[in-house]
Amino acid sequence: MKILIFWDVYGRIWRKWLKAELPWLKEKYNPDFVIANIENCTSWRWPIEKHVIELEKLWIDIMTSWDHVFDNYQKIKDYLGADNSKLLRCANFYNDDLAWKWYRIFEKNWKKLLMIHLIWEVFMPHNSFNPFLKIEEILENHKDEKLDWIVLDFHAEATWEAVWMWHFLDWKASLVFWTHTHVQTNDDIILPKWTGYISDVWMNGALYSVIWAEFESVRNRFLEWVRRWKLEQCLDENYLVSWLYVEIWDDMKCTKIEKIKIKWK
């Protein structure tokens, strides 16, 4: 199996970029699945149905998010609750009043991919279950089912959490990749029992920015502790485009992880 992974399809600029560039990427890499984390796809706010459907039409097979998927809940709830929804919420983020799809099996060419999305508890002020217990529960529920691949998007704050998770899942999962910090790590590795891992895939966004924001609009947060200072989005013409290309054998063994980045205007 071949996978293309994008983290942080951010606002109109990156929906536009994905529409323009995804066709040649698919032609070059011929992926079986395209996965994108889209928690910021609606202009520095969180997904609305219109934009999720726009991305789905680009033949993105699987979309992940975070708890922010509920920040525009009234504009996403119908899509989230649909049987054919491609957007997953974190499996261990709980609120019984909200529509959910914790995880899902995606099928293509008679092969089955179990896609799981989790959030960690450290520095995350949200209601969540222990992710290790949750993924054990999910895997136990599917232990008698023939699965060709198991992939986890782990949304976490500190790298030690993710390192702990990939050791925990070595041989249990095909791939563990991390989203959230917007800063790519250089720790991509294939573990002894063939589980692929990287701490952060990296964002697609303004190259000379502080995670999307103009530096001057951020500086007062650091120098004067003004937490409510308005952040201004960086809109210069220097953008960084990054993605992850992964190959996994049919016996769930990850054999290749390739980090790719280009500058784009």
C-alpha cells in the first residue's frame, strides 16, 4: 500500500493549493490512499461541511481533525453523522451529545485499512480517555477481522508522548504519525517489528511565519504576556508545502517513509 499524508490543510490558500497540485502528486506516487488532517481548513477556524465536501471531491480518502471539529458543530454535524462520512473525530475525545465516528475501516481493491485518530491528555484541556487503553479496546474489537493495514493519526503536544505510543504499537500497527505542533521532527523511523513512525508530519503554510501568524502580531504574547492579542495571518508569497509518502507491505510491514517539502508561490 502507498499513502500520501498531508497535515494541516489550512484555509482557502491550502484548499486551492491542494486542488492545483494533488493531481500530479497522485500521478507521481500512485497512492492507494490519501489522508489529510483538516482541522484548520476553514480560514483559521475549524471545518464546515462545505469545505470538507470540497476536499472530498479532490479524492481525499480519509480526513482527520481534532476536538476542534466541533467548534463549528452546527455547520458540520450532518456530515459527521452521515454513514459515508470520511471525517474522523478523535476516538478518545468524548461527548455523548455529539455526532461521532471514532474510527473506520476503509476498503479499496479488496483490501482493508483500519484508520484510527487519537488525542493525548498532556497539555490538552479536553475531555479524553487514556489513548493507550482506547486503542487497545479498538484493536481488541477487531482482532478476529482480517485487516491489511492499521494506521494511527496521534494528535499530541509533546514528543515523548508519541514515542511512548509508537513503542506501544510496534507490530500492532503499520504506521503511527503525529499531528498538532506544526513543526516537523526528523525522527522518522521504521521500528524493529516494522511499524513506521514520525513525530510530526509538518504543516503546509507560510514559510516565514509563527505557525501561520505574522511575527509582529505574536511578539506581544511573548514579551508582554498579552494572551488576547489579535493574531494576524501571514499572507506573503513564500509558502512551504510538505507531505509524507509511506509504503506498507500487505503483511502490515512499513518499508518506506519519505519526508517531502517544497517552496511554493
